[in-house]
Amino acid sequence: MNAKHEALKSIEEQIEMCRLCGLCEGRTNTVPGTGSFDSEIMFIGEGPGKDEDLQGKPFVGAAGKFLTVLIESIGLSRNDVFITNVVKCRPPGNRDPEQIEVNTCWRYLEAQISLIKPKLIVTLGRHSMQRFLPGLRISEAHGKAKRIKGIWSEKQVIFPMYHPAAALYNPALRQVMLADMTKIPVLLKKIEI
Ligand code: URA
């Protein structure tokens, strides 16, 4: 294991022991993230649900199945990308994560981003987008890459997408999300950091 991988493993251990916010009270497992530590792309969702809490892995339930379809639609597998959430423990009853919880957990996501150094951050859903692009509306911002002053790069590219769970309730969004995904390979080729 190289130093970067060791540092990322050590973040996982810190998350496992974390008791910095109330979400630790109800968790079965922490959900630090899965996939490649050397990926150019990071997918960032909101927070673990029931299945994720039970398995300790992100996006393994119904929404996760569709995320897998999306990733595979551009010729990649889940092992090629890194998948995580803005909060690493399940909010009770799948409620939205509170601002204080997102802020408290930010240290872990920040450390993961600064070590993985993704070319592209794909935010899944409103809560994840808000952390990087405050004030935007997902209905207008989805599928459009934006540059921000990022954690490891002055020119971090953020690509907001709807949350895959939204496509389960509103099947029309499936096509919108599949169309947004097709832009990712083109973007990756264009991004120079
Ligand atoms: N929804 C999320 O935002 N993240 C998960 O890991 C699962 C469902």
C-alpha cells in the first residue's frame, strides 16, 4: 500500500471511531466510501440509507442500483470511480442531513478529496451540490460543469446531477440523468488541472 492509500485507510478508521455528531448514536456501520483511491471521478451523495448503514457501503440499495447503471453507461465500473457521501452515518429515518452534521463531517470528505485529487466531482442531489455550489437550483444546474476554487485545485470542476433516488420516483429523470452522464467522458478529456 502506498502512502496515499494508507492515509485514506486511516481516514476510514477515524470515521469508524467518530462520535463528533449525533448521527453516531443510531448507526450500525459508518459508510466512508468505496471504489478506487486513484480515480479521476468522485461521486458524492447525501448520506447512507438503511441498506448502506447495514452494509457499510455507499449506494447499495435501490438508488445505488441505478447509480451503477449510470456509471456503467459510460463504460466504467463502480471499482473505477470513488463513491461517497457528504455525511458518513445514516440520518435517522432517512431524513435530510442537517447543516451542522454536514459541517462536522466535512473534515472527512475534505481529506478524501485532498488525497484522491479527483479531476471531476459529481454531486448527486441537492444537499451534495449545495456544499460545493451554494445557492444554485438543481433543476437549472444539473448537467452543467462549473469551476470552483477547490480543495486541492484552484480550478476544481463540479458536475451537479440529480440524485439517483429522484429517478426512482420520477422515471422521466432516468433519461435526463443518462443524458447528463454522457457529458462526463468528454469533460474528463477536456479538464486540465
Ligand atoms: N443515498 C445517498 O445519498 N447515499 C447513499 O449512499 C445511498 C442513498
